[in-house]
Amino acid sequence: MPAQITDPPPADGKRSEAELARLPASERIRYRLVGAGCRHHANDNIAAFIRDGEMDELRAEVEARMQGVLEALVIDTESDHNTNDTAKRVAKMFLTEVFRGRYVAMPSVTEFPNASRLNELMIVGPIKVRSACSHHLCPILGRVWIGLLPNEHSNLIGLSKYARICDWIMSRPQIQEEAVMMLANELQMRVKPDGLAIVMEADHFCMHWRGVKDDESMMTNSVMRGAFLKDASLRREFLSLLSKKT
């Protein structure tokens, strides 16, 4: 696919709305991100910088570039009926499904006061999660367990909201270690518990499908905060209960 010609940036680096309108959607969005000094790594959410209608433009742009990838792989998508619409399907999959967590805002989560002053261990899980390795864009499929020790000032959220938050965080290209940290940060900010514990266990298809082709290995990692980090007996209780939920 030939490179799209765009106007050179002005000397001061600032573009008018008319100039921005002539740029591809990806360049407009990147311009806003850079202007705001906002990081846009593979696992960052950029929804705040996407304007109405730009997701459709972005989808068309990804489709065109994906078609270029198929052509570079010497795949005849015109006569091969199996790949006629592959570029379109992949663009839709990336933007609206497997990487959706980058492009949509945080799902609405209603928070309730801890009126009953609950202060005992709560465990949610296993929650099935799906992500992708940012190194090879291969699937990561796994389960997450969340442990909470609320206090009287904590916010309580509905059970299904834990799954929604997990899906939003995980639907991005990333590495598992960072995904668990991001999930912990989000829950810590919203629930404000005395203790927070997260365990994630996952299959990585960048190992199963390619490279060493080891289909037995899994990765397990955890984050312990607050009371779970300080109180060994609470940590043991949480981990022992997980074995009964597998």
C-alpha cells in the first residue's frame, strides 16, 4: 500500500482544525496524545483522545494496513475466498473486541457505601480473562482471583463489576505482570480496602503456538497490598481458599 502523503507540521508544531481534518484518524489521535504529554503504550487506554466518528475511520485505516500485510505475505486475497474479508475482520476484531480496552472508556461502576461496616475477607473468582501478549500479539487466556478486606470507609461494588473491570483492563496488548498491577491500581482506587490481593494464572500462546511450543507451561503471579502484605495469616487464608475454587 503506498504511503499516505500528509502536510508537513508547521514550525511551531501546532496544527489548525482544518489541517488536522486532512490527517488520518491515527495521526489526529496521536497528535492530541503527544500534545497532552500522554503516554500511549500498547496497554494504555486512549479513549479520552478519540472523538466521535474516529473509531470508524480508525477501523478503515487498520483494515487498509492489514490488507497491506496480507499482500506482503504474498496471499492472493482476491481469488482466495477464505481471505477476501480477512483484513476487515481483523480490523474489527482488534478495535472492538480483543484490544477494546484501549479505545473505550472505563465501564460504568456504581459504588455503594459500606453501610454494614463489613470487614471480613471477600474473594471474587475465578474470573475468566482474555488478553494478548504485546510482544507477538498472541492470546493470553487465564483466570483471576481477587481478595478484598474492606473497612467501614470502603466502597462496595456489584459482583459483576469485578468481571467488567477485569475485561476492560485485560482487553489490551500487554504482559501479564503489568496487567495485574493495573487491575490492582484500579480496584485500590475504587474500593479503598484495607487489603487487596490478586492472583492471575494464564496460558500464553506465544509459548504454546510458537518458539519453544511448550503447551504445558502456565504463568501465575500475584499482587498483595495493605493487610495482605503485612498479615501472613490473612495471606495464607486467601491462598488456601483459592485451592478450593479451582
